[in-house]
Amino acid sequence: RLLDLSGNGLEALPAALGGTGDSAGDPAPAFPQLRSLNLSANRLQELGPGLARAAPQLQELLLSGNRLRALPGGLLPLAGLPAPFPLLSRLDAADNEVAELGADIAALPALKSLDVANNQLRELPAALADCPRLKEANFRGNQLKDKRLEKMVNGCQTKAILEYLRAGGRGKGKAESAREEVRKKKREKQQKKDSGDGEQDEVEEVSKLLVKVLHVSENPAPLVVKVSPSVKDVRAFIVCCVLKGVNLKPGNALKRFLTMQTKLHEDICEKRTVATIATHDLQLVKAPLTYDVQPPDELKIMPLGRKEIKAKDLLRQLQLEAEEQRKQKKRQNVSGLHKYLQLLDGKDNYPCLVDAEGAVISFPPITNSDKTKIRKETQDLFLEVTSDTSLQICKDVMDTLILKIAELNRSTLENREGSGSDMDLDALCGPGNMNLPLVVEQVRVVDMDGNLKVLYPSKTDLATVSSLLTVIR
């Protein structure tokens, strides 16, 4: 029922899943009971129609972090064959190279959730509006030609986006007259720009989320993180910054913040295997900080919602909880912190972030400390991303984290929680309350002798989200 092939080096589907050696003549499906297939974080460039024959009852297909260039591409059988994937409700293809989203996406009758974020899409097909059950769609991180539509995908609900496409928004399958109208407006806009009238461009720029960078040289008391050479063989990379001006008080803003962090751990952090995020209340952080390692029987931390405990005892406790959870729910999978325990297998020392008082405030990739826990009253954050893979992954994850916090903050400022209207573009996506930027303070990561290792954000950072953020440097 569930097959997880994520995080491998697959360049093509196995034959049994309709890859090379596709058994088109075999009437019996190879996986008649398969419901969920996870192919994330591989090197797949295309999928063949054989998958529809091999797993006809598929409900969830996860393809994020591959090299797919078209969707559905070859995933759907040729016309005349039985309807493919009658039960497929979730299709996740974020972080690929998809340049074309075909109109045949509407051939998936049960599709409820579609994620094609961070691809290379320039247009969205009007046929998306014909997906009868589509409720959640993520198109962010694509450089769409239609700037109004791009604004909508970054700030509006799925229903509003589909209505826009249905009414003739940019996309393959709309009337040629509508195409010409868009071209005409584009020409007029360019003429205004050439004549010195850049008012429209200014409005679009103002509608972006604002983030101001406070440089170390401008900060009277910049925060510094020292790195011990011992982390090199355990979890070598760390990137940090301070984010000020967050509003977590209204409604369920704090809950949404924590949910966002969990989703990032699942998606861009690939279940914490490539990176781990920790967020702290800056007012509770005692600087300077040291990123170091400690033996499992010496490292002590007060985990979120728990009493102080040694790391080895915490892991043993979590393992027992995981086993009990499996027995009670009669499931193979576990949830929460339990599913990350294997990431520390074989480690003689565990990584940790220690404050000026000697207290461990972060124990990646497992948990951070209740001592610096974020609360509704928290306004200033200390953000930390660690990885044993690469420094660039830390920076990419931090870029995305700042973007997501900025989006949540704007949503809170606009008081959109509980709003029933998703059709009023001006109310949802307009520039009304965007003039108060979040402030990102640079944090220096240095070695024990004070030599600079990383400064974030540098001039080249936040580039991956530049289409959605206006960064004031």
C-alpha cells in the first residue's frame, strides 16, 4: 500500500513501475494495492504511462526534488485507453524543472492537491479550472508571465486562482483574443515605462513582501556564533540570522507558524535528512553562542514540553514512545520526533548549540530547548539552520524560511484569518499593509579564533526568493 523510494539516485522508474522494459502486454497490475508512492529526491526526468497500469489504485504520488520537465508529461496513457489514476488525489512535483503544465492535468478526476512550486512554469493552463475536486494548489516560486496571476499565487486562495483562470486568465487553451489583449496591455506598459511613467511597476514592487537587512556594521550588538572544529565530522554546516518584527499574537498565528516549520521539515528539508530548522525567542537567547558536539551521556537539554534530560536518555525514551505508538495504532510509520531518531545512528557525539550560560538550546536534528521556546508574545526570532550535507542547502532553507515567515506576517497584518472572501484581489493581494518590513539582522558564524566562516544574509543571499521578496540592503 505504501512504497517509499525517496532520497535515492533513481534516473528511471523500475520496470515493475512502468519504467524500462514496460510490460504493456501484461494485463495484471504489478502493484494492485499501492496507494502511496514516494519518488521524491531522485533524478527522474520523466515518467511513463506504464505507471498507470502498474498501480491503478494510486492515491498519492510524491515527485518533489527530481528533474521532471513536463507534467503530467508521459504519466498519462494515450487517448482511447481507460481513465488513468481514478483515485489520485495528491500530486506533489515541487522543486523540479517543470516548464510545461499540460491541460491534460484535468484528466485526473480525483485530484484535490497539486504542488508545482519552485519550477520553471511561465503559464498556467485554463484547464486547471476544470479539475472538479482541486482544492489546494501551490504554484509559488514560478516566474509567471502574467504578473497579476503571479501576485495571486503568492497571496490568494486556490479558489480565487482557478476562478481567474476560468475567466480567461493567461494559460494555454484560452481564447486568442484574450492573448492579444494581454499583449496589448504589455505593450502599453512598456511604452509608459519608456516614457518615464513607471507607476505600474512601482505598484507591483510595493505589493511584494518587504525585508530590510541590518548589516553587522550597523548593529551596535551583533550576535555571533562560534563553531568548534569538532562539528566537522558530525554536522558541519550552520547558518543563523535574527528576524525582528514578527506578529504571532492574533488568532492562530502561532499555530500556523509552527505548522509552516513542520511542513518545511517535510518538504525542502526532506524529512530533516538534508537540513534542520530551529527557531528561538531572541529575548531568551543568551549570547554569545557556541556550536559544538558533546557525548550522548553528557549532553543535557530541556526538550520542548519536557523536563531536562540527557540526550541518550531522551532518544531511548523517544524510541520506547515510538514502539508504543506503533502497537496502539497498529501502524508501520510513526510521527513527531520519533521518525528522526535514525538520523543519529552511529554517532559518537551529538551536535548542539550552547548559550553563554552553558545551556544547550538546540539539539539538531531532534529538538530545540524549551528555554528559548517561541510564544505568542515573541516578536524577535533567532533562526538557525544546520546540515551535514552542504552550506548552500542551509542558505536555501533559510531563504525559504524567511519568505514563509514574511508571508505569514503579512497575512496576520492584513487580518485575513477567517476571511471568507477570496475573490477580492485588491483586498487579498493589494499593497495596503506592506510598508512595514521585517528586519533581518546579519549573524556572523566564526571559528574559535574569530575568523569568519559564514555571514548571513550576504549580498548574494535571498536571491532564490527575490521574485517574492523586496530586499532592502
